[in-house]
Amino acid sequence: MSASLHSLPNGTWQSWFDAYGRKLLLFARQWATSAAGAEDLVQEAFVRFWRSPHRNDADAHLQLFAMVRRAGLDHVRAASRRTAREQAAAADEDAHAWFAPAPDERDAALQAALGQLPPEQREVVVLKIWGELTFEQVARTLDIPANTAASRYRYALEALRRALAASTP
Amino acid sequence: MNTPHDSFEDELRALRAADPSLRLASRIAADLAAPPTAPAPAAMRRTATRAVMLWLPWGVAAAMTVAFLTHRPAATTAQAPTPATETATAAPSLAQDALPRFTPVSTTKTLVGALDEGVVFLEDGRPARKLRYEFVDTVDLLSTDASRAMIAVSTPREEIRLVPVQTY
């Protein structure tokens, strides 16, 4: 999907949004405590991206992920000043809302385990699995060495396996 | 670099990320249909902004940058005799050509703090609530040369608003 979009320099924003909206929203959930907050981040990043010259780059989709990440980090900094009441209200949202409704208990346990990962591991997993990026692309998006991305991914999968084993009898 | 195929990864991949709402697409469409001004970050979206307050620091920064780039030490000028005027004027030009040129591509305004400082009284005696907002304004600058380097310049800013209040 990504490769085909790269060959469409004249693609409309809707085609980009159709291709990446779901992935960006999931990625944005790393920093937003609510679905509405994640959509705010995607909106901000997507509009910035579409108006920037980066959208014509060969690796434009990486810029898109990076812009969501930056908006997310800005959001976290701003959120640190918010009242406890607002934060508690946001935390009430279902943590499993990152994904479509889970069909069984195992999937639900996977989703819960993903939410428990350290943020630096979770963002790598999200980009690799659901963002469909290679380790090299993950590394460029997060501005980390590719080996670091690979090792974080490996640790994350191990943690997920352990969490899943512990949750299933 | 990529790991071999793993069935556990397939299991993860089978989890389907939630779809964005239709409202999000509508909001993006509305944003893109509007004139290309800087999109406000989520934290700031509900807050009215003052363009003058936003651009004032950048105007000062730009003026300081121009002053810095065009500044020549007095000693250099003193050593350059009158016949060498052409050389003296050409040198800064060459130096400036060698510098990468950056053009602003986007700006963001992030609200990082808000403080209600209570009721104060204006000069005419009317009461008003004093609200202090702390922002961080960021401008992304993109190099116009082949490197396409990007730098971000952030400046803190405070905005004080006096909101008239009525007493009964």
C-alpha cells in the first residue's frame, strides 16, 4: 500500500487519509489518552503534512508518522499541566479502543499487554506491525539507530508473549 | 535487519486498528479548505490567538538574524582602505551566499500553561479577571538547497488576557 502511494505524487489528501488514517490514529494513541485526543493529533499533523513540501518526498509517509509523533510529544508536554480531573476523565476511556472490538479473550489480552509496554518499545511495535514499516524506516521515523529499533521490537515481542502466557491459563 | 517470519507477529497483525471517525475526515477537509494558516495544536485549538503576539517574537528574531549576518567587526572595516571598497562589499555577499537559506514552512502554537490570577481592577475601576497563558511558538524552517535540512525554532511566550467581569 505504501509503495503504491509513493508512485502517486498527485494523490489526493483523501487517498492518503484512506491509506494512512487508521495507522496514524493508532500511532497517535501512544500520546493521547482518548480517541478524540488522538484524532486531534492526527488532524494537526495531517494538515501540516499536506501543506508541507515533504509530501512530495520519496519517503513522505515517514514524515507523516514523524509529524504525528511530534504533535504527540507536544501534546504530552502541554497535558502535563492539566488538572487531575481532566486526566482522570480521559483515563476512564476504554484502553482497548485502540483497536476494533476484539473477537476473543486472547486478542483482548494482547491489546491489554500492548498498552502495558514501555512507550519506546510500543511505538516501535506499532510502526512495525500496524504501520507496516521496515526497521530502517522505523529508525528514520523515530530518529534512532536501526539496531536499536530492532532490539526494542524484540524486547517488546518477548514482553507481549510473556504477558499473554501469564494471562491465559 | 528485519526478523524472519513469526506467527506471533501475524497474530498481532490480525488486530485491526480502530477506524478514524468520519468527523476527523470532515475536520481535515475543513482545515485544508481554509486559507493556509498555521494549524493550531490540539491543546490550543479552542483558544483564540492573537497574530500580533505570535509574530512579534519572530519579527524580533528575524531582525536579530539579519543584524548578525550583516554585521562586520569595526577592525575589519578599518583595515580595508577606500580603494578596496568593492572587495569589502563583495566579501559579505559571498559569505551570505554560502549560508544555507531557510524558508518557514509551518508554525505551531502550543499552550503549555494557563493560570487564573484572579480579579483585578482596571484603571477605570471596572473589575476584570486576569488570565495568564504560557505558549511555546515553534517555526519549522526548511532549507531551500538540496540538503532539505529542517530546523525548528521555539520561543516561549506569555499572553495576559483581561476578561471583564460583572458584579451583581
